[in-house]
Amino acid sequence: MSETDKTKEFLKEYVRRNTKAYHNWIKVAVPLAYLVYHPSFKGKENIPTEGAAILASNHCHLPDPTFVCIATKRVVRYLAKKELFESKFASFFRTMHTIPVDRTGGAHNALVAAEEVLREGHIIGIFPEGTRNRKIPGGLLPFKYGAVAMARDTGAPLVPIALKSKGIPFISSYKVVIGEAYTIDKDADLDKENERLRNKVQELLDIA
């Protein structure tokens, strides 16, 4: 099978459009999230109510995607490591419209799928750190370039988000601070834009 055919098969499998199961999960997730973590949200109005958007946040705990997802009534399609699709929870991640990323160097298909989602006017969720940050409390790991590259190539606005919690059920609360959306020019320097995004997330984290 050619690389082009492999990409087409990948898109067919992971760019899903039936969102009924996702919304059913959200109905369950919202009361559970409030019961277990008592989250607070600031800046929900900064998530676009229509059109493409990239929600980019820090990542420290397993429940992090849930709190980004419940911050909006729209479907958030997350990019996540492909290993999740090799676990017993694989069917769940497919149901949740998650797009697998091969972190060993084969991320091309995931980025093509994400950009297709954005061009169709939907939302992508991404953790630019690329993994959970267990090393820098209150800080950030270096950012990967996926978020800013997608924003530049598609014109989709970037929405920086900070998540703050100790992640302990029934003890720790979750603070979610959502910054203002902004766009990246087609000829922008990705190094500078990546640092710009990282600074925006850090600023939100500092006030969370």
C-alpha cells in the first residue's frame, strides 16, 4: 500500500463525524467531574462557538482532557499518543474522536487528519508538551511544534489554556483558565510562535 493510500485509510478511520457517542459521554463526564474535582472555569467565552480552533494547554494529569472538553459544548478532537489505541481502552478513544500520534517519528498522518478536521470547521485539542509534565510543578516542558504549525497552515485560531490541579480525586480542585484566541500569519517564524504560545500558557498558569 502506498503512503498516499495509507493516509487515506488513516483519515477514513480517525476523522469521524458522528458525534452522538461523544455527547453522551459528556453528559456523564460533567457531573462526575464536578463531583470529584470541583472545577472552576475562567474565560470560557474565549473558545470560538463556531469555526475551526486549536485548544492548546499544559498537561499534568490523566483527567486533563476532560476539563478542556467540558469547557465547551462543541466536540474537541484530541491528538494523543498511539499507544492508547493499543490498550484495552482503544474503543473509547475512537469513540471520543481521538486521533493517534506516532511519537517515534510517524506523526504525518495525524497532522494531516487534524488539519482536515480544522478545515471542516471543527476543534482540535492538543498538549504541546507532548507528554504529561511530572518534572516542573507550576512550569512547562518544552513545546512541540504541532500546534503552531497547524495554526499557521490552516489559519485556525489558537486558544491557550492553563490547567492547574494536584490531581487528587475528592481533594484537589481543578482550575481552568482560557486565554484569548489568536491567529498565526502564514509566513510566521515557528520558533518564535512556539515560544509565544508557551509564554501565553505560562502566563495563564501563573494566574490560575
